[in-house]
Amino acid sequence: MEKGRILLAVTGFHPQRWRELLSAEREVVLEPDGASDPSITYAVVWKQKPNLLSSLPNLRAIFSIGAGVDHIFADPGLPDVPIVKVVADNLTQHMTEYVVWRVLDHHRQGLLYRSQQPKKIWHEPQQRPARDISVGIMGLGSLGRAAASVLLSLGFAVNGWSRSDKAMESVATYSGEAGLIPFLKATDILVVLLPLTPDTKGIINYGVLKELRKRNGLGGSVLINAGRGRLQKDADILRALDDGTLKEASLDVFEVEPLPKTSPLWRHPKVFVTPHAAATSDPVHLAPIMLRQMDAFERGEKLDNLVDRKAGY
Ligand code: NDP
Ligand code: OXD
């Protein structure tokens, strides 16, 4: 069987490196070329233009450049072909680093020390053991579970929340709507690693933040969101920070990205901002995985890491 051609369609960054690496084994057409091209078999995409994919008469599979696929579902004319998401050690490792970095910074009072240093204040707050802090991970998927394992090894108590029942050794797991409030009430540091779907949009709102455990060794509850910006309501986070519902927040994602220069989140003293950089898709690691999957698919094997179209992730 002839090797299928790839359409590379990305918005928001220069796809040169992806093109070079994918072209090592297959012909690659770079959008804006390629629309309606019957010789295209695969699309490798990040925020592709609406209705581009439906114009390809012989498209057999769509590969997302990221772990999240909400950018693909945003296309009103999405054709009914398999969608593959990124699951890769390299990306998982980066996300675990980000989560552990932010949890440890909040746990070890990084904000307080950074505020003391310019004033030359020599003051040591009380140190609490990690086991007194419970980290609740919303989204116990490939990224959430990896982060949970490392947090457990550091001694934190870990809770997890998912759509379906999930078991993980030493993790207190909760699921579905019924499990949400009990999960929040048992959580000091909330880590959000959910996909953006119609069910999860806006889930990080004031009402949810209000349920987090506040009387804890940290002196308040903390939010870390590295999932998607539209899971949260930026204004509700600001309100929660300002009235003490939240002690601090680390945000990697925002309702509007790049975060507008006018957003109060940029200069809020209790917020740590990163520019959607928790775990960047690295073409050096990911392009070979995609190429291997295309080869396997052409040998008649099943594609891995398929998106559940009904669930939207
Ligand atoms: P997975 O698909 O492996 O896991 C998703 C998890 O979320 C699953 O546990 C799933 O439940 C749970 N979930 C989905 N919908 C709901 C719901 N309605 N209620 C409760 N739980 C729900 O995804 P990944 O771990 O690979 O990635 C998670 C997200 O991280 C991506 O979708 C992306 O948005 C984001 N991301 C952000 C990056 C960044 O740089 N900031 C980088 C990479 C990813 P169940 O187990 O029952 O299916
Ligand atoms: C992803 C991302 O979904 O980078 O992989 O946000």
C-alpha cells in the first residue's frame, strides 16, 4: 500500500520543524495548500481552519498535535474519521514537572519568601509535612495519573476525580457529579487536568472553589490549572482570591490566550502566570510517534489513543 500523504494545518505557531520531521518519511502538504486534495490521507492539526478537514475527500485519520482535542471539535464540519490524541512520555514528564513544581512552591510558601526577599526579611514560617496536604487532581487521565504517582512518592495525600469510576493505589478516587463535592471538600490544592468538553466548560467557578478545604496546613486553598482556560471563569478566580476563598493560584491557561495585557491576573500578587507552557508538544518526540501510527494503520492495525467522539476527549 502506498504511503498516505499528510496535510499539516496549524494556527498560532510556525510548523517548519513538524514539516521537516514528518517529511522524513512521507509527503507533507502545508496548509493553505491541500484544501480539497484527494491525495491527502492524514491531517496533522492544531487549531485547523473550520471546514478544511471536511474538504478532504479521502481523509482517513486526524492527528492532534496536542493532548487536548477541543481545538479539533471546534470545527463545525468535522468529518467522521478517527481522531488520535497525543499520549507521549515526553509530554507526560513535562506536565508532571509542572504540577509538582507548582504544588511544591505553594506547599513550601514560595510566594511568601519571594515577598520577603526584597524587604530583606529573615522569617521562617512553620513547615508542614506533605502528608498533611491533600492534592486533588481533577482529571485522572494519562497526565493526572502520572502527576499523582510522583506527588504520592513525595508524601502528599492525593485525591482524584474523573468521569467514570477509576481506581488508583493510595489515591482516594471520586467520580461524576455525585463525587464532585466530596472530592472538593477533601482537597487543599486543586490541580485541574481536565479536557475541555461541553460538560467541563466553566467548571472552575466560584461555587466550586468555595467547596475546597480551607482550614488546612497551607492556611487556605490553592488552585493550579494546566488543563484548558475555558474550564475556568477568570473573574470567579479573581473574586475568590480577593475574598480569601482561594489563598493562591498557579494558572497556565486562560479563558482568552494570550492572556490580554489588561487582565488583572497578570499583576495579581497571589497569582503565578505561565503562558500555556506546562507541557509543550515537541515535534522531535511526537512526529516519529505519529509516523509509526500511520505505518501501523496502513498494515491494518488499530490506531492507539483514539478520541471518544461522544465524550469529546
Ligand atoms: P485524558 O483523556 O487521558 O484524561 C482526561 C481525564 O479527565 C479522564 O480521567 C476523564 O475521566 C476526565 N474527565 C473528562 N471529562 C470529565 C467530566 N465531565 N467529569 C469528570 N472527569 C472528566 O487526558 P490527558 O490526561 O492526556 O490530558 C488532559 C488535558 O490536559 C488535555 O485535554 C488538555 O486540555 C490538557 N493539556 C494541557 C497542556 C498544557 O500545556 N497546559 C498540555 C497537554 C494537555 P475518565 O477517566 O472517566 O475518562
Ligand atoms: C495540549 C496542549 O493539549 O499543549 O497538548 O495544550
